[in-house]
Amino acid sequence: MGYLAATSRKLTEPLSVLIQSRSAAGKSTLQDAIISLIPDEEYIKYTRVTDQALFYKEEDSLVHKILAIEEAEGMGGAAYSIRTIQSAKKITVAATGKDANGRMKTEEYTVNGPVCVMITTTATEIDQETASRFIFLTIDESAAMTGAIHQRQREAETLAGLIREKKQHTVTRKHHAVQRMLMPLAVVNPYAEYLNYPSHSLRPGGTTRNTSASSGRWPSCTSISGRYRPWRWTARRLNISKSRLPTLRQLTALPMWFSVNPWMNWSNRPGPCYRRSTKW
């Protein structure tokens, strides 16, 4: 799911992900694993963002990029600007400056989106304004998972572990190549009228009045696999790809809250999107 969210940066309505767990459970490892599959020029990662920092970036420096922040606490006072660029697709600030004659004047700075935001947190309670803009991923914190992680760490020091690391570099390069080939694509869902979303609750992060976090999953998967699917130009000059029913069945089975194993070897679990991307 994190990989689909990262790929959605190319869409006009990208998904954003908040990885939530207790300290040392692997949330930062999961975040790093996701963005490692994205080319370096396609994401920006910060440890901390000060209150006004985003307002003074280059105008298009965040367009269709991933903005990764290591901890939600690192957003600080920048939380408002991050929420705004997620919703409004741009942020604007008016600041005072001086002209050539030394007179005070108003200067405007605009930074454009859309942008995919990816953050981690140990907080159990997230304010509603922030939670409503994110898909939540949680970490498997069971004793069995801890044992599996320890086993993988021990194996990393063996010959088999070194060979596996080499293979992982090859897989990463393939993902980078595929990600660089992605192009803006208008995705048509012929089954949209048959999709239903819960309407009984207004909980934070719910789908009651904003289904983009849920419905945004299938354009991401379709755009990854679109290279192997017929697309056409319409009379309005739109590059269109059509979602298939198997893709929708797989994605609608994904809940809004996820339990994720950050140490999972995805190369051994080739889902439909992954198989297509690694053909290159």
C-alpha cells in the first residue's frame, strides 16, 4: 500500500501515508524501504520542517514529489502548510520586504503541489485535521514478528544474507527505471458506480465525505501496470487507461487501516503490479 501511495505522486490527487507504531517497532524502516524504491530526484526527506520553511521553496520544487518527514513531531508549526498543500494543491504566503529604494513592500511566495506526504509517528491520538488527510499504516508488533526480525538480522551477516542484499540492489534499480518511465495518465474506472463506502461514521481518516484516500488506490495500480495495457487518445486529447476488474477486486479488499510487516521480502510476493514493474 505504501508503494501505491508513493506512485500516486504522479496523480492529480495523490495519496498520503502516516505510519503509526510504538517506538523501535520499525516505522522508519518501513518508510525508508518504500522511498528506496523511488528515484532520488522524486522525493525529499526531512528530519524536521520549521514553521515557514515550505513557503520559501522553489515554486515547483514539490510538484508530483514525495515529501517524507521522519516524525510527525518534526512537522511542528509546518503542519498547517502541509495540510493546506495536500488539500488546495498550493500554498501562498505574503511577506514584507524592501524594494530597491529601501521602502517596505509586500512580496508573495507560492509553492505548488500536488505532493504525496509520508510521515511516521508514535502518537496514539492524531488530531482530526491531520488524520483526515492520511491513510494509516500500522506495524505488526507481535512477539512472532520480533523473532522473525531478529532472525533476518542474524541472516544478514551470513553469505546468504550478502547475496540477498546484492539481489535487492538489482530489484531497486528496476523499480527506479519503472518509476522514471511513469507518465501522467487519466484513469477511467468503468466500475465506479458499483463501489460503496461506509457512511455511518465521521471518524478521523474515515471515508464518509472524502473517498479519495480509498478510491485513489486503483489509479495508482493502473498507472503502474498501464504500460502493459491498451491506452488511447480521446477527442479531447487525453491519454486514457482503463482499470480492469481484477485490479479493483484486489484493491477494494484493502482496508483503510493496515498491518504491515516492514521486513517482508516483497520479491517473494509478486503481486500483479510488482510482477509488471519487474519485467523491465
